[in-house]
Amino acid sequence: LSVDGVGFFAQDDIHGLKSKQKAGKTTVLKVCSAALMTEQVMRVKSEMDHPVVLWLDTEQKPADVKAIVDDIKLLSGVSDDYLDEHLFLFPLRKMNYETLLEDTRFLVERVHPQVMLVDGVVDYVASFNDEVLSRQLIHELMMLAQEHRCAIVCVLHENKASDDENMRGHLGTVLAQKAGTVLQCHKSKQGIISVSCPDSRHGAMPEWSICYDSEGRLHDADEQHRLEVERERMSKKERQLLEKEKREKERVDMALTAIRESGDCISRKELTEKLVGLLGVSRTTVATFITRQLGKTLVQTEDGIEVHPYLT
């Protein structure tokens, strides 16, 4: 596949797709699969002629898996007969982790896919924090990809902490080390799913965005995402400005109080020392603040610094 001419998910290699829970990973796989079924879906383009896709879903029930097939058909516009020959989607939710890898080998040998999507690779191990099992699994998947000239895409959640975007456990660490490409999904409060490429051995795929419309259909959301980012940037700038103004007002109030408590006049040195103690900042910061307020809330007289007349 490629976006704007930059390839990702190359054959003969394993890859990763990560995000927080319910952030759009399966939806992104739908778009990728639909692009592989046809020439192009939105900005995602297929670089292969009529590839066979094997999708293994370890999380969803059969009815949900059927809905995935319906969505891919709608996105790609291909016939049922074409899908039957090129897309093989298996719900493996009830399978035990001890047999999943063996079952996967069996399906690969029967289907002969050029692309395999493992939606829920965490279910292939007893614990994603078991380093030995994690390394063994990733090694086996790498060998499978090379032996069958297949691109294997492993879906894995990020760690739960909001500021930690690493894939979970030792399994995530090993997958990140070995993956040719790692894509990441973010879902905004407005429901826009943005896909970026934080890690790649080659050129990083450009970011692209999608969302559902009011009728439940997927469509390109690049412009909506751009506007959303711009609004967030402006909102952040406004918050920073308000915070700066609040901080300045607090410092002014402290300075005025210090002056009034000193008989309405205080030396610059003494005011600096008092504010350094009250604010817990450097003398340079306080000196800059005092200079900035001279002529506004403070005035410099022969006797020292006083409150500006318009405030008295």
C-alpha cells in the first residue's frame, strides 16, 4: 500500500498498527483492505494486482466480522464473487492461544495470502509481558512472512497511560523493534480517526484521516482534521495567553501588596528579594517583571519603587 507515493506494509515483513482502545484500528484495516480489493480508496492506494488478504480477528464475534466484510464491500465497490476469492476473514475469538499460531500456519498454507492482518496479536501469547513467548511469537511471524512472501500486520493496543504511546508489554517492545512499519491511530472527540507513521525503516507514510458521516459511511476527513488541528492550536494559544495573563496579575498583586506593606515605597533590591521568596522564581525573572511593569502598575521615584498613581 501507499499514501501520496510513500509505501507502507511491505511484503516479506511484519508490521504494527497501534492505538488506545476503541481508537479506530479495525476501521483503518477496513480502508486498507478495501484499497487492496480495488485500485484506491481515498488516499490509500494498492501497489499490488489482485492480492489475497487473510484477516484473522481474535476479538470480535462472527456477526461483527460479517459487518466488516460488508463495510469493505461498500468501500471498495467490488462484487461478492471478487471478495469471496480475495478476502478471507476468520473470527478466532474462541480459539486458545496455545493453538492460534498453528491454526494461522494452516490458514496461510491454504489461502496463500499476500497480506495477513492479525487483529489482536496479543491473544497469541499467555501474557504480553512474557519476554520469551513474545520474542518467540514475533520470530515465528517473521519467518512466516518471509517463507510465504507475505506482509503481516499485527494490531496491538498501546499502554493505558494517556502519555504512554508504546505498544503493550514485551510483546509490544519486540514488535516495535522488528516491524518494518508501525502505524498509529488517534481518534478525536469529534470522531475523526487520524493515521500516522511514527516508525518506519524507510520513508514515513504521510498522515491521513477518515471519519463516519451521519449515515454511518466512511469518507475522507483530511480537511476536517486540518481544521480541527488549527482550532486546537488556536485554543491552546488562547489558554496559554490566559494563563500568562493570570500569572502576571498574581505577580502584580504581590508586588503592590509588598510596596504597600513597606509604607508605599520600597527599594528595587528589596522588592526583588521579596518577590523571589514569594514566587519561587529567579532574580532575573523578577527583574524582568519589574522592568515590564514600570510605567504600568509601578513607578520608579527618587525614593524607590511606588504604586502607579492611577492605582492609588
